[in-house]
Amino acid sequence: MAKNKNNQTIWKTRIKKKSSALFEKIGSSIEIDKNLYKQDIEGSIAHVEMLFRQKIISFKIKNKIIYGLNKIENEIKKKKFIFNDSYEDIHINIEKRLFEIIGDEAGYIHTARSRNDQVITDFKIWMRLATNDINKKLENLIKTILKIAQKNVETIMPGFTHLKNAQPVSFAHYMMAYIEMFKRDKSRFNNNLENLSENPLGVAALTGTSFNIDRNFTTKKLGFKKPTNNSIDTVADRDFVLDFLYASSVCSLHISRIAEELIIWNSDGFGLINLSDKIVTGSSIMPQKKNPDLLEYLRGKSGNSFGNLFSMLTILKGLPLSYFKDLQDDKELVFKTNKILQNSISILNEVLNNFSPNKKKMLELAETGYITATDLADFLVKNHKMSFRKAYEITASIVNLAEKKKKKLHELDLNDLKKIEPMLTSDVIKVFDLKCSVNSKKSFGGTSFANIKKMITKYKKE
């Protein structure tokens, strides 16, 4: 083990006095960024391999550094590594331990590199992996919704606007609306992968380096597509952080919306779905209660994701170029958001695998609220050459009549209908059938059973 003059900060020669305990505590980010240890070691190995290829360090030094880094990674995995708060972050913790293992030759590891480009490289690699994990979870969630849809193509329920019964729809069609949302979430995360594909390593503190480095080598080695173009922008850039936080916030929003939907449907006022005992909790005082706590958790956690996005926007909004300590918070915000989102997707998937629609109650609710009224207006337009506005007025009058007589539309007598519109004949009665109403919506993207089956097949192929 080398003598530990190393046991001090790397800037000890310039700054003579020891930092105050408070400053050390505030300045340390090790509890957050130790999550990056794998990426830090991976990036350092690629860097020293490049330094050797470019004849900046010797074969012997390269091998000693790589040996030491692999040993450190093994120690961290086995929980034998001691993280030291006084070393500030994961990068210095690893470097200091490297000195202890291989001696002064560890000092070559930082040739042609700064912590500024080092941390962004680590962070981008980590975010790439996290993004792929999120996309896999979203794929599983979409598959779960698809299974629900397959079983419920002909389950009829009311579609709502303003939470009022609007028109009859298939429950499968309703649920598949969320497939579209989660597919767009996947697209957003996939777009982010493109922005994570530029390699920051080699821009050093902010100006690049005078050493003859090969950034294309480290780019290929670390799985990036190309090196970044501007050294100043590289160390100042946190757009990729905003992109991740934004995509996560939108996805959290979609999760919150479906959670709220299921909470409403599970309420005693609606009773449209039943939740398994696996995913509910009880009350401390009311023995009869079964509460949708997991869904409420999902609804609430979306606010944390939004807050993290706005925190990062606020940090960046007045920040000049290039690097500032303010940017240290980016990792904590991303790590927290990632954990929330990954947990939320898994929880939602669990909920969707443990609920069932109350088909009878759905049908009963669909039979209230005069929800085939629009079908009647369309029928008048198609069969009696009326303008839609004229048909709308006649239909509204018929609804008023049904309301006055306290009858449903299909319960009205043909003679009652003819008093309002004499041209009507008995073929109008089929218009009030819920299944006919649903199946009449054959326009692309509509709720007809045939359309839904085509979309299920399409999703399966995708």
C-alpha cells in the first residue's frame, strides 16, 4: 500500500486549510453517486486503454490500473469497499483506493480527463441502462393490458365525457386507449436514447485536451455512436437529464390517470370493477373496508416526478456556461425519479393482473343516461336526409320526452317517437341497442368489435 499522502484532497497543494465539517458534508455526493460505480470503472478502463493505444501511458501502467479497477469493482460488489465522505464523490473514492492498491502509478488514470467529462460519461451510460429497463417494463405493462382487452372485446360499458355517460364503448377499447399512451411513452424514452448516444469522454474540464487522444475509440468501447462536438456544451449540457425527467413525468401522468380511473370505477358509487384482496388494504377502525391504497400510491407519486422535473428546470434556467456545483443535484433527481417510475410501472402491472370488470354493472350503467342519443341523430341524418343540427334538435326532443316519461330510449313506444318525428318507422328501434351502437363505430380507431380485434392483432405483431 502506498504511503498516504493521498489521504488528502486532490487540491491539497493549492488549498492549504482543511475544509470545515459542514462544507465537507454539503460537498459530498458519495451517498448518491456511488450508484455509478460500475459505469465509472467501465469508463476509466476504456480511457486508460485509449491512453495506451495512443502511447500516452505504458503497457505496464495500463495493466496495473485495469487490475486495480477490477479489484475495486469486486470489493464494491462484495460490500468490502469503504466509501469515504471526505473524498466527496465516487470518482475520487475509486481513485484514492486505486492509489492504495497500485501506488503512485494510479495518478496516470486522470491524464487527459476531468471529473467534468468523467461524471457525464458515467451518468449517460447509467441512464441508457435505466431507460432500457423502463422500456422493458412498459412492454410488459402493454402486454398485460392487451390480455385484458382480448377477454373483454364484447364487454360494453359507458364511455364518459365530464364523467357523465356519453356513448357506449367496448371495455377493451377503453383499456386500449392506455396502450396508446404507454406506447408514446416508450417512443419518448427511445428518442432519449438517441440523445444519450454522444460520448462526452475526452472534452476534459471544458476546453478539450492537448493530449493526442482518440475519442472515437472510447466512443466505440463504451457503446456510444459518436463523440460530442463542442467541449463547452458537453460539460454544461443537462438536456438529456431534462428529457429523461420529462419522459418520466409524462409516463407518471399516464399511470396516475389510469390509477384514478380504477379508483373511481372501484368506488361504491360506480362498482364497475373488483380488486383482488392481494392489492387492497383494510381500515384501522372500519372492519368492512377494502381500500385501493396501491392505486392511490400511484396517483400520489406522480407529483414527486413532476417536482423533480421542475427542480432541474429551475437549476438550469439561469446557469451560465459551463460547469457549476448546482449541477450536482442532477443525479439525485434522476435516481429518485427512476426508482419511482420503475416501481410505479411494476405496481400498476400487478394491479392490472389482479382486478376484474363487473360486466353486469357496466352494462347496467351503459343503459342509463340516454347514451344512444347520438346514434339516433346519426340515423336521422343517414336515413331521412336531414342536416345534423336538425337531427340533433329532434333527438333532444325525444330525450326530453323519455326523461318526462321516466323511460329509457328503447322503452319509448313508436307512436311516441312519431309524434316528434312522423317519418320514423320501426327500423329506428335497433338504433337504441347498445351492441349495435358500439359496432356501428367502424371508422378507423373506433370502438367496433371488428376494429378492436384488428388492433389487438396489430399490437401483437408489434
